[in-house]
Amino acid sequence: MLTITVGDPAIPWTRLNPQSDSKRVVLHQGGSQRVIGTTEEIIEWIEFGGKPALWRTQTLETDLWPSRTGITVVERATFAPLAHREHSGEQIVSIEYSGTVVRGSRQLPSGQGVPIQAVLPGPAFELHSVEMILRLLPLGEGFAARLPAYSAHREGLFWVALRATGQERVDAGGGRAVDAWVVEVDFGPTRQTYWVGGEPPELLRQSSLLEDGAVLAFVR
């Protein structure tokens, strides 16, 4: 299994270009399915603290859960994390990275602010940048890798494991169908499955198994 590190020279970090995407959020439950919302992603090139950076904004609107907006900022050249902010319902999490030092706060629904501070044992990725990293990996038969990531929600560092399990033909939107690698990603105890394909590679679809056995899918 490969270990991917921040700035790993084997990964073409600067290949990820500005882009936008929207998907339907579909709930599969009890033998039926229904559209419950939408998700949108925008990736932009910016300057952040004097460094060329990627700014990713992701929004989620559904009938079942509070609206969520997440912003993740990483260095373009290495994917070293710079900042992350998430607004979900009445809770706001905001952190900034300075090397291996993480500082920020979590604002609770009560309005109380809880400080977040950590010193990581070594360079690590921001957890929410993994979906961008997926589009840069040399996916293929037997591909397996892991990478270290920090999560403000879990207030800790853990290993994210990735494994390509095969290829499928999937709807890429706009009347297109493309071959995509199916990649299982274990975020600690939580597994999500992604379909990555096209040229340049796109995140075409994703799904996750909920605690009640239902499947939540993001599709074009």
C-alpha cells in the first residue's frame, strides 16, 4: 500500500484546475429511491497568505438535514492545508493551519465558542481535501494507498485508506457516459465510495451507507 504525503513528488498536485459541478442527492431506502436535495462544488485558484492556493466551496441542501457549506483552502503546489471553515445548521467550525499547528474554534448552537488547537506529529492533509486528491491519483487495477488527514470534527489525526475495486460505466451528465474507477475510501470507521473518471479526471458519483442501512448517493 502506498503512503501519500503532503507535497509527494509522485502526485501532480498542480494538475487540478478551476471547475464547478452540481449533483442530485438521492436517498435509496426500503427498495425505493427519491431525490432529497442537491450538492454543488466550486474549485477556484486564489492567493492565500501570499501563496497560490485552491479554494473549494461545497454546499449541501436537503429536505432531511440542515444546510451545509464547507470551504477548504490548500496550497496548489503541495496540497498543504491552509484553512477550513464549515457552517452546518447552527454550528460553525473554523480552523487555520500553520505547518503542523492547527488553531481555530467551534461555535455551538448556544453561541458558545470552543477553542480548537492541535500540534500534529507531522505534515497532514485537511480531511476535506481528500475528494480533490482523488482526481490526481494514478488509479488502476490493484491501486491502494493511505494518507494522513486532520479532522476538526474529530479533533484528531488519522489515516484515510483508499482502494480501487474496479471500473464501471457511469453517467457523466450532458448525455455522456464514461468509464470510471470505483474507489472505496475509509475515513476512519466511515466508508464512502467514489466513481472517478474522464479526462481530466472528474468526481462523477459518490455514495455512502447510512446507519439505518439506507444509501445516500450524489449523482449527476
